Amino acid sequence: MGKINMGRVILGGIVGGIVADLLDYLVDGLWLGQRWADAMSFLGHPGFTTNMLIGFDLLGIVVGIVTIWIYAAVRPRLGPGLGTAIRVGVVVWIISVLVPNASFMYVAKLFPKGVTLYTTLGGLVEVVVGTIVGAWLYKE
């Protein structure tokens, strides 16, 4: 097994994180924007601030870097390519989107079921596509 190319992990992670953030904007900003605003208002909170959105985007890049690091780590065992990227993306989605959303949004009943379902499924697309793009840039 070779060493992990950390420069490519960071490059792929940043690009993959940005792709996921852009897709998240389409899902949560455009498609679900009004639903999010209504849900936040119902909780007595103002809408998302610019600082919050920047924070979400930065966290998306961090998740992107960690995701490509995981891809690089499992690549020798599962092989490079699309299948491994999809598997890693699904695992990261389960840990970083499905479990938090199911616990804080659904079980705790903080947000409506529709917002929870759509943002969680949108997250699957966001994370998997971001992982595919980031993995495509990774080279040992």
C-alpha cells in the first residue's frame, strides 16, 4: 500500500466540498428555502444569516476533505474508481447527514417531516456527487 497523497486529498476534498455546497444551495436554498424559513420562524428563530451560511459552507469543505481522505484510505482495498467513491459517499452521508438529521430533526421533532426528508435525501445526492468529483481528482 502506498502513502496517501495529502495534497490531492486536500485538492479533491476542497473541490468535492464546494460541489456538495453548490448542490446544497440548490436543494436547501432554492427548492426548500421557504420551508426552511417557515420552520425556523416556527421555532422562534430568524432565517439563516450570512455567517451561518458561510459556516455551513466551511463545514462542507471540511467534510469534503475528510471524505476524500477516507476514499484514499480505502482505495487500496476496494480499488480506485466510481464504485468506491459511491460507497464512501454513502458511508459519509449516513454519518454526517442521515444520523444527525434523523436524530435532531425527526426524532426530536424540531422540523417538519417534509423538510427533514427532502434535505436528508438531497444530502445523499450532494455528498455522493461531491465524493465522486473529489475522488476523480485524487491521484496517489
